[in-house]
Amino acid sequence: MTPKANYILIRPLDNEDGFLAYAIGLDGCVVEGRTEEETLANIKEAIAAWRPAAEEFETAA
């Protein structure tokens, strides 16, 4: 069964401009963006790509 991200954490990057987002519960699903809005859009795109890849990996295992 593919995990589901229940929470998204967005925080400022340390010592840089921009933001970092994590999809909690989806290992390795992490993105950056210049603004909070861009970062949120990026993590939504990453989650959409992560799920099919995880399902394919489970099938191959």
C-alpha cells in the first residue's frame, strides 16, 4: 500500500532565500522554492510524481 502524505511542512531555508517543503510520510519527497506559493506548488507536483513511482517500486519488489 502506498503511503499518504497527511501533512506538508514548509519552512524557510537556513542561510538562504527561499523555502523548503517536506511531504510528511513520503520518504524523500522534499522540494525547494523561491516563495511559499512556489514551494507549495512544487511539493504538490512532487507528491503527484512520488505516488506512482512508489507503487511501481512496490510492484517490482
